[in-house]
Amino acid sequence: MDPDIDAPIERVFGKLKIELRKGEDSVEHLSSNDIGSVIIKPGPLSSKCPSLFPFGFVWHMDASKVFDLVGKASYIALAAVALWGAYYVVLVLSRVGRKRFKTEEAQDAFLDSIEADLKRGDFDTVIRACEGDQRALPMMVSFACKNRIFGFNKVRQMTLDRFQRDVISDLDFNIAWIITVIKTAPMLGLFGTVVGMMGAFGKLSSAANVSPADLALDIRVALETTAIGLSIAIPLVMCMALITNRIRQMQDLITSGLARFLEAYKIGHDRDIARKGRQSA
């Protein structure tokens, strides 16, 4: 370096001026650990340092500010994840409520209303009785009656497959998002913890005298993000237990209803075949 251009606090490389905040009198002292304490002033890229700062932009890099921004972003991400998980909890519970009868007595009353028509083989009347009902059992009853030409055994298998695909698989898809949030929230909290501690240690390493209040802010971010992540995951785990119980109750109720329906359907299906046989003869 040319000693004629040395200055106590700064050195000039062509028209690119660099100020040091740590008291060194030479840019040679700079390392990757000093990036957070460097200001690059305006000026075109110098031919004397082509490998140092590849663009002629004005940079004002402060590592502590970067960590502060990332910490705030962690709060936003945690809030978004919490809302996403809460949305799917409400969605799944509402869908389970819409797919089942409120009580077993209400389901029995529905089956009583169509059982006589089923046993007589009057499937068109049964289809009309189920029309527009979005609950799982009426939908399966209507589906079986509409596909009665395939025979009893085939219709029974098709109905069970339809129930698994249209009801259970749809719920499983939404539950997968809740499980994802349960796993993601603590990891986001841990990420915030790491960022907060990095900010605290960065301030310790970049200044001789650090205010305890400045350190406390970074440590607060580290602890709060972890606590928030856990406070999101724990209630969702409890909600998952509630959802699982509701789905099991729905499955048990619908399975018992399907068993009763198929018993009456088989009687009506046999009578319908016998009636058509007499007509053809």
C-alpha cells in the first residue's frame, strides 16, 4: 500500500473510501468478523481492490440490525403459523360435524324412515329421501342405490371405498396441515432463539462496553420465540386429540349405520332381482 494515502481512521482505495469503527488504522485488519462494523461510502469501484466488494453500490451493513429484522420476522412467521393451524383445526372440526348425525338416535330415525322402502326394493324413493343431504351416511346410501346394477357385493365394496376416499381421506389431508404446524412452530421458535443469541454475542464481540439493556433485548427475543413456538404446538396437540376422538366417533357411528343399511339393502336388492325375473318371464 502507498503510505502517502494513509489516514489515522481511514484509507482510500482509488475513489472508494472505507471507514473503520473499531479503531484500526488499516483495512488489512478487516476480516469476515468485521463485516458488521464496516461502512462503504459512495464511489465507483476501484481498480486497486477488484476482489473487495464486487459491486460499486453504497452498503451500510450492521449485523445487529440484520439480527433485529430476522427476530421480528420470526414473530411474524410464528403468528402466521398459529393462524394457519387454528384455521385447519376449525375446518376439520366443522367438517366432522357436518358429515355425521348429531346423535345415534337421529341416525336411527333416518334409517327407520328409509328401511321399509329399502326392503321393498323401492330404491328411487330412497334416493329422493337422501337427495341434498351432505351427511356421510345419506350420501353413501344414495351412492349404493344409484349403483345397484353392479350387484350387492360390488356395491358394498364400492360404498366402503367411497366413504374412505370422500370422507376419511379429505379429513386426513387437512389433518396433515395441523401436524405440519405442530412440527414447524417449535422449530421456528428455535430459529428465533438462535438468531437472538447470535445478535447478543455479536454485540458483545463488536463493542468494548455493551449496555445490558441491548443484550436483554436480544435475549428476550431468544426466549420469547421459543415460548411462543411451544405455546402454539401444545394447544394444537390437544386439539389433535380432540379431532382424533371426534373422527373415531364419526367412523363408529357411520359404520354401524352402513351395516344396518346394507342388511336392508340386500333384502330389497334380492326382491328387486326376483321381481325383474318374473317380469322378464
